[in-house]
Amino acid sequence: MTTVRMPDHDPLAHTVASLMPRAKTELAELVAFASVADPAQYPRSECEAAAGWIADALRAEGFEDVALLDTPDGTQSVYGRLAGPEGAPTVLLYAHYDVQPPLDEAAWVSPPFELTERDGRWYGRGAADCKGGVLMHLLALRALKADGGVPVTVKFIAEGSEEQGTSGLEEYAEAHPGLLAADAVVIGDTGNFRAGVPTVTSTLRGMAMLAVRVDTLAGNLHSGQFGGAAPDALAALVRVLDSLRAEDGSTTVDGLAADAVWQGVTYEEDDFRSDAGVLDGVGLIGSGSVGDRIWARPAITVLGIDCPPVVGATPSVQATARALLSLRVPPGQDAVEAKKLLAAHIERHVPWGARVEIEDMGQGQAFRADTSSAAYGAMAEAMAVAYPGEEMQTAGQGGSIPLTNTLAGLYPEAEILLIGLSEPEARIHAVNESVDPEELRRLSVAEAHFLRNYAAARHA
């Protein structure tokens, strides 16, 4: 945990600091909801309860028009509006309350849905990604209310299916184009380059997802009686998946460029190895700088494979095998076109005439921000207060936030900034996810100052 003293004379910082015990209690309440937006894994009531908690919190802060929006994918997003002074600009604050499944619960040091403090960090699924983002927004607004009032009109949206990538909120926003309209947007779902280094994320990779099924036989066969001649569906699938990487591990999809260069902050290989927990003696994959590989170039990941587990397996030649693939698509490439190229590549590389079925699992476009905008200047000044002696950095994000590109398309004049609590030590999407409460405190202070700075800049 980083600890750097902020100026004593800053009333916003003082208020946020005084609110941190309450924030911990509230984050614990929110983390306790197992809000995985997949009813096959957790009951939908968990997401509904989390959405209700946020709606109640917004009402308690004076938000009007608070509503649970039923989005086309069957989930709910939470919306509210807090009116600012006459003529004030409108700022949209975004976070999401749905979370990734906890994976292997036995691998968690403490229960995933029970916020637990350990070594100065708060552990729990969603603590950083992105229920902590909800608290970051609330803390910033509470600090402003305690020191003269909120100087902008605030729209608040908490998405209910961001982690599933099912496009529910994007479709809802497109069908209701005025609802989320704003002069500036603060997406609270990324993170500092590392704890203590104030960072805005200037690019996001897009995402294309496909499920691939390979069939070779009418049914499984005894491997002793038929193995060696009977085509193995699992082996065919492995061949297909192997075709998606070069010898050095670079992603290779026929027709998809993979040679772009990252121009922003430098990510040293030793730092990346440490952040990623790469085992001693294991090399990184791909070519170019780390920034090139994770922020500027496409990357394929096999998210899961349906095949018999080791325990309980029988000596059989497999008739069917299935995999879920995620292709991260960098700015400058179209996610829809990339998905078509991926599907064509798979069909081209299936061996032995095996039958292949490809299911479209959705996509989201990449995003590149305008870092020369007035909002970025206001955020840089705000970060300087929250992180004394540090200059705001711009970094990329290898992940995807599909709504960001939707908002950019709907509101081309809106200035979009991405900040958040998912610095490397947070281990989002992995076991033992955590948030650094010092990051929560500082970024809440930064957001409060940003809203004040932005209002002043718009009136200048």
C-alpha cells in the first residue's frame, strides 16, 4: 500500500479521509453480493440485490430519476441524475457492479465475497473491478457536497453485465440516445499504471469472442480398438488452437495485422514479469516491447475448453470438443472484421476434414481518447493534488470496456477519461483480487477536484 501525505489545507482530501471507514463498510456490503451476471453460475437475485443497493445509495445522495434499467440482455443497469447549478456542464460517471466468477474458491486466502483486510489491502471479488469504482464516485460526490456542493450536473450509470460482454447497456444506450448524453465521461474501470502513479487510460483494446465446436465421430470410441485411425476431435481442436500462435507465441490470425508500436509510457519487462507473476525461467510470449504486445497488437486467448477432465476420464477417442476464444483487438482495427478473419482462419486450419461449428459470442470496439482535451487538463491538475510530486501518465489497457466506444459514437463531442482502481497488484479477474484503500482515497480526491476543475474550465 502506498502512503503519501496530501496537503492538510485541502478540505476535499480531509473529507474523503474521514469517510474511508464508511467506504470500507459499504464496499463490504457491495462485495457480499455474488453479482456474476450469468444465471448458470449464480442466481440472478444476487445481481438484482447489488443493483438495488446502488439505487438506494444514489437516492440517499439526492439523485433524482433513479431507475433500474432493464437492458436487452436480461440484466439491469442503475441510472440516476443529480442536478447541478444552472448552466453547469454534465458529467457522466460510470462503473459496473457485475463481477467475474471467483474461479477456484479454495485458492482464495479469504472468502471471495467477504471483504477482508490483509497487509493493508482489502480483498474480495469486485473490490477493485469495479465495485470499488462505485465507491470512488460516491466518495468524490460526498466530499464536494461537504465543501460547497457538486459544481456539475452528474449522471450516474452502473452497468450490470460488463464482464459478460453481452452488449445490453450499449444496446439500451443506442435505443435511448439522450439518456447518457454528457459533456464529459469518467469511466471508473481502469487503473493506475502502478499504485502511486496517477494514470489515465488513453486506449482500450476491443474484443471479439467466438465459441468453436469440432465434431469428428458419431460418438466416442475405445482408444485401444479405434485409436490411430479414428479422427480425434480434441486433437483436431488442439491443432486449430495451435495455428493461432507463431513459434514465439505471437498471435497469428490470417490477414490480421500484428505489428503496431506503442508510443506511450514504457512498461519494463522485469516489471511486467513481476506484475504478472511469471514463473522463473518461463519466457514472455510475442515480439516487440511489452507495450506493443499488450496495448497495440491483437492477442488471442483460449478462455476455456470443453473436454473430459483428467479425473474420471476413460480411454476414449473424443467425438466432440469445444473451446471459447477471446481476441483482443487494438485501436485502429475493426472488431467485427477481426472476428470474421478469426472465423475464416479457424475454418481454414481445421484438419482431417473435421466438421467445425463457430458461434458468435459478441464483440466490442477498441477506443482511443483525445488526450489534448480540456477534460484531460482538468484531470492532470486534479491528479497533481491527489498525488503530490507526481505527473499524470497516459497508458493503454489491454482489456475492453465496450460501452466506451458506444458513448464515443453517440456523443462525439464528449470528453472521455478512464481512471480506476485496477492497478497491477489488484489482480483483477484472478483469485485473491484486492483494492489498495490508499488508491481509493487518492482517486476519490482526484475525481472530486476534477469535477470542480472541469466546471471552472467550462465557465472560463
